[in-house]
Amino acid sequence: MLNYVAILWVNYLVFGPWKDPQGMNFPLSAHFEPAAILPTLGNTRVHLGLLFALIIAVVLWYVLRRSRWGYEVTVIGEVLGRHVMPA
């Protein structure tokens, strides 16, 4: 649903703050510094972002399943689902 927003956001970044000064007016971004790039896992193109995402997913699952706040979120979702769906 937010495809157009994402496209416009990337266009803004490529043509704006990330535009390569030596790009001869082509819509390219400058290369990032090596310190700004996450290290890869082995000889693959997969970087540590995948590991971070998996850790965050497990923590979020644990919080939603084992905490009072997660229980409240689940109950509110069930109540709203009953009122929205036609009977």
C-alpha cells in the first residue's frame, strides 16, 4: 500500500541528499563509506541485518506471547476483529 510513498522517498534521496557530486548529473547515489556498511556473513551477500531482524523477531514474539502488554494487544485485536467482521 505504501509503494508510491517508498518510490517517492527513494527518488528524493537519490536526487537530493544522496546524489553523487561526481555523477555527471546521472541519478546515482555516491558509494557509502566502508564503515557505514554492515559486514557480510561468510562469502555471501547476506549481511548482519538478517541476523538483527531475526533477533528482533524472536524478541517481539516473546514479548507478545509472554507479557501482560502482549496479552492486552491480543485481546484488543480479537475484540476489534469481532466487531469489524460481519456476523
